[in-house]
Amino acid sequence: MSTPTTPAQTVYLITSSSTAWQAADRMQGDTDLPATESGLAVVRAGASVAPPESPVGTIWCAEDEASRQTAELVARVWGEAKVKHNAALAEMNLGLWQGLTTKDLTTRYPTAFNQWLSDPANVSPPQGESLESAEQRLMVGLGRLLNRAAGDPTAIVLRPMMLAITRSVLLELPITESLNHAQRPVVERIDLASSLLRHLRSGKRPKSAGRISA
């Protein structure tokens, strides 16, 4: 009988609160909007039912208002965690698509938007950021903050696209599967093995997956 491997580091991925644009089915991208009260209520409930097994010293987030509000709320629920900002965690810039509804996008950009839904890695929103560029930015920032954590549990608040990219990297999932994970909880724990952690700290996409925990 094999002995379970002790994780080198535990990461908690936290879904940022929804905003008014999300509620209206508008593409938000990196547009800076506040969280909705209903979105924060969902975050509060999710953080309450999924407290970390060991104290989390730092909750990282981007500098947009919804991400900051989410991180500050989770810090209060969990107790004693500090909130710190990292620009590398900022949501993907969706260019001219930002502010448009799904109906708008289907009408104005039918070919590009349909391809985005099926294979976003091969489409860049007009005047926006490519998925590859967003991932490279994320990997650099993620590597640095994990180095600073020095093996301690850490938590990261992310907007939808950056959350999907992070899950794709840590769990070796196709980006489309990560985006379509409808039952994803507000707080998702991922235990990183040493080999995976080495890749992350070097700023490279890992070759082995993390292990998702319920």
C-alpha cells in the first residue's frame, strides 16, 4: 500500500465576486467594476463552508475593485489573513469585446466569437490580449508569489478568465474544460507536488498536474 505524498504547497483558488456586467451577460475583461451584493453573499457563503485546514497568511488579488472586495471579505471570514495586490493577476484584457453582451458578440463578431467559444487559445479579441500573453503574465506573477510564500498555504482571488487559465495550468486541463467547469466552488483547494512547484517557481507551464480537492 503506497503512502500518500505530502504536498509541497497548498493553493486556494477563490472565484472573485460577480459584477453588474456579469449579471447582465456582458463581457467584462479587465474593466474595473465593483462587486454586487449578491455576488459577495455567494463569496461569504463559499468561504464559510470551506475554511483552510491551516492558517492562510496572505490572500493575493488583482487591483480591481471586485477582486479587492472579494479578498477582503474572505480575509474577514477566515481571520487574520492579509490582503496583497499583484498586477500579474489582473483579468485578461478583452479589447473591443468588453461591455458587449453575448448577443452583441454573436452579431458583430460571429466567426471570431464562435471560435473563441470552441478554442479560445487560437483567437485574440480585437485590440485585446491573447490567451498566450495572459498566461505568460500569470506564470511570472504566480511563480513570484509562490516563492514569497515559501511553502506556506496561500490563497489567490481571480476573475473568470485568469481563474480558468490558472486551473488549466495547475490541473493540466484544456482551457475549454476549465472555462466550462460550471460546478466549481467559490474556494477550490489544489495541492501542489514538488515537481509542479519547481515549474511554477521558474515561471514555466508545469508538465504535471496538481490534485484538486473537494
